[in-house]
Amino acid sequence: MNYITFYSSPIGKLVLTCDDAGLTGIWFDGEKIVKKNYIEKDTTIFVQTRKWLDEYFKGNKPSFTPPIHLIGSTFQMQVWEILKTIPYGKTITYGEIANKIAKKRGLAKMSAQAVGGAVGRNPISIIIPCHRVVGISGNLTGYAGGLDKKVELLKVEGFDMAKFTLPKKMASKASLKE
């Protein structure tokens, strides 16, 4: 069975999905999610996920992770496994992830753009911290929930936002200052 519920976060409403094995998705309301027959029900997985999110949005590193059930290609799973290792309050670049995968696969190099595609398909945002992935030199690029949400998530973790840059088209609309 596939279940759905909602969570009101300080940066917007979140849609949570799970199956009997674990959490399958966290999206910002309005993001495109895979159409399934969901039953709205409060499950143990959702209770644990809400506790994790409550702790996170208080500015703390949660001490546990709710059960997760990731479904994706082999490449996506490799990228998402690397995302799960990014420490709270730290960032990594798409290129660094590409280099890790290339090394693991015995390749000379891997496309950072391919990594970006897999990062963008991460179905469990926030808990699997795709918001901690940045472009070269701290450029804030791509986030399925919107760059404004990425900025807010980085602020929750206490990042010094002065070291990041926004795309020019967004720079006039949003501020990186606290």
C-alpha cells in the first residue's frame, strides 16, 4: 500500500509518502510527484518522519533517520547514497560527487550534469540532503523545491550564506543574508 500525509514546515507545506517498507518521498507542495493510488493515513513511518522534521527545523541535527525505501536506477541509488553521507552543516559539489562515482566505477571521469540529474530526482528531500549540493565556487544551482527553499534549508543548518552565490535572475528576488 502507498500512503500520503502532509507536514506544515516553516518554509512551506510538505507532502510525505511511504509504503509498508519506508518513507518513499518528501516534496514541497506543488512539486510534481509520481501519481499513485495513495491512502491518506497516519503511519508509524510518518510519525517518525514528523519527529525528524520537527528536530531538523529547530536547527538541530536529528539523531535518527526514519525507515527509507528508495526506488531508482543503479546510478541514482549511487548518487543518493553519497547524498546521505553529506554531514549536517556541510556542502559538496556536483563535481565532487561525480569524482566519487567515477572512482568507485573505475572510470577516469563522470559527468557532473548526470549527477545533477540524479540529485534532482531525489525523492526524499531534506532527509536525503540534496540541498547540500552546490555548484563550483559555491554557486547555488538547481533544487526541485526551488532555490528559495534551498537557501532556507541551508540557513536552518547555520550556513554562512555570504559564501554562496545565487543565479543572477534570482539574486534580485532573494537575499542570502540572515
